[in-house]
Amino acid sequence: MARLRRYCPAGIPQHVIQRGNNSSACFACDSDMAAYAHYLHDAALKYGLSIHGWVFMTNHVHLLVTPENEDAVSNTIQALGRRYVRYFNKTYHRTGTLFEGRFKSCIVQQSRYFLTCLRYIELNPVRAGMVRDPTDYVWSSYRANGFGQSSKLWSPHGQYLALGASNVERQRRYRALFDSRVDGKPLADIRQSVNQGLALGSERFRRQIEELGGRRQSLLKRGPKKTT
């Protein structure tokens, strides 16, 4: 059966996850993550993808991006994967696949969930117990968003820019968002949306995306349990 084509409208953010095959490690050291970041930057620049947030974990990657065209996400991830897998296999004298066959993604409502999703991504190392504070994790966008650290990957989104009139003000207000964690329903919504490929946002937003893309954007409600 042919796979359904992703609905990836230009100008709307997407949360993307790329996982190691069978949860295996896709990074063994900092040099691997640096190579991945380099290939990601090249592919995003070539295919028209703005990157607002990221975290590189041992066996998976989270990205928060905005495509300039409907094929930008797929083309970027495919090109990135080809180059990085060649690098990884050559470096570690291995063959075969490295990532899961298809990356996961979902559309993100800008006004309601963008900054929450960005916090969720950058808090991954904290939830995993790798660091106590997101500042301590090098391979995420937190230092760019929270402290203005230069990164060629980083493109600030409008929702981030709206936090303040100056860089200092935006960074201060962004850091203040991390006084609370992403948990409860927002956490469950983010995970469910990206794992199921459903739009992340309000009910009205999901209906709009469903009408535009022609694909269901909410989970089917279970009917009453049959008795025998």
C-alpha cells in the first residue's frame, strides 16, 4: 500500500523527529553531532527550510522548522540522511541503515503551541536526566534562543521575536518561560501529535488543516465496547 503524502504547507511550522533504527544510537560523540549539524544546515539552505529549534539526543533528533515550500521538510531530511549515514558508516566501519524508514512530523499552530513545542524540544535532555538545566546541554537551540549564542542553524521565528523589542529582552523573557516545565496535557498533546502525524493546536486549527490537507487531523473516538 502506498504511503500517504505528508501535508506540509509552506509557512506553517512543523515538529520533526528523526529516530535511530530500532532505537539504536545515531551519535557516538560530539564530532558526529557536529557533522549532522553541518549537513542539516547545508540541506536546509538548499531546500528552503528555516530552523527555529533543535536537540540532538543519542538516538534521536527533534527539530522545529518552517518550510518555504511543501517539499522542503522531506527534501531536507532525505538529503541530510543520505550524507550523514555515509559519514557514520564510513567512520564506524559499518553498513546498512541508521535511521527509521520514515521520520515523524506534525504541523504546529503558531499562536498557541509554537513556544511550548520549542520548550518541549529544548527540555529533552533535562527530562532524560542528562543535565539539570537546558543551558548545560550543548547540542540544542536553547543557548541561541535564551542567550543569543551565534549558530548558523538558527532562524528566530516570529513568535520568538514577539517576546520583546530587543535581543536582551527577548532572551530574558524566553528564559523565564523555563521556570515551568512542559508536562500534563501539553506534554501529552505534543507527543501524541507528532507520533500520530496530527496537527498540534486547537480544535478549530485541526479542522482547518483537515479541510486544507484532506486528511483526518484528530484521533477517532472509540465506540462502545461490544459484548458477546
